[in-house]
Amino acid sequence: MSREEKNVTDLFIRHFSFWPHLSDAEKDLLNTHTHAVHYEKGAQVHRGPFDCIGVLLIKKGQLRVYTLSEDGRDVTLYRLFPDDIGILSAACTLDSVTFDVYIDAEEDTDVLLTDSSAFRKLSDGNIYVRCYAYELAAKRLSDMLWKLQQVLFLSADRRFAIFLLEESRERKTDTVHLTHEQMARYMGTAREVVTRLIKYFNQEGWTRSGRGCLQIRDRDALKKLAGPY
């Protein structure tokens, strides 16, 4: 086994809980039909109902998963970061999962892509793979419902506080390096709304704007505004 193959296998062991339950033939199938793919920033990774590329294991970068309205407006459902798994890009392998999503690369991104046909074969023949896939799909659908609940039922300032806290936790920093336009896209709102919220949060002393970034200054105040989430 080459060093590259060992690294890939180590990733499978770490991220695919079904790995110990695969036969040698199934492991060979997974290895043979998984390959490294690089996406440039801005590239379209998955084209909704027109695609079923397979399972994505993100090694580096960031992917944005979103849905489109009939008039072309998009709503960010969730984002995938290093060590995350993209399962809805293989929704065709999951019976009764028909939610079509679009996926774009928000940064230069490296992934391991397991072909949908191979994953379908594994899922059909191995209950552990099938359970893993449906559990992960259920988690992603839960993320999507939470996002839609925020858009429909929460005030803009509470949603913004939640967004900043989640972004800070994901990035492990108090400084959010995003433009107003990016924040608006991830929140599913207008840029003008984000600009107004940032001005308000800055005036309250909860945040401080910098060039291309926003620094959290009063995390407790944001947590109080966000409430349970």
C-alpha cells in the first residue's frame, strides 16, 4: 500500500463508521471508486436535479449547499468544512430522499469523491453502509429545517447573533473574515440588512468592524440575544 493509499484509508477509518463492517471486496470497491478532486473557488460542484456525483469527504476548503427558488434566488442551507461528509450529492442512492441541492466551492477545495454507483452498490449490499447514509442524510435535513425555521420565525438580529456565534465556533476565532455580501448569502437575507445589523451591533459594543472582517467583542451579549439554539 502506497503512502497516498494509506492516507485515504486512514480517512475512511476516521470518518466512515461502517468501515470495520466492510468485507475485503467492499473495501476494495470503495478504494477503487474513490478519487481526489480539486475544485477552484467559485466552481459549481453539484447541479441540483441534474447531478448525482457521489459522496464527498472534504479534506480542505469549504463547500456551500443551497437551494434555488423558481425565480433564481438561492438560500444557503448549510456549509461543509474539512472533515465533513457531503451525502446529499449522492441523494440518488438513497430511496425516498428527493431533496435536490446545489453545491458550490466557496474556497479552493480538495475532496475525496466516492462515485454514486459504487456507493449505491455498497449501500444495497451492506446494512451498515445504508444506516450510515440515512443517518447522515437525516442530520443534513435537520440542518436544513433549522435554517428554514430561522428564516421564517426568528428576528434578524437574533439570526445574526446565532450566525456570528456559529461562525466563530466553526473557525475557532473571535474574528469573522467575511464580507457583508457573504454574510447575507449565508444567512439568506439582503446585504442591506446585514449592513444595518453590523452598525447596530457595533454601536452596542458587541462587535467591531475591521477591513473585511468583524470582531466579536461581547460574546455573552450575543449569547443572550441568540437564546437557546
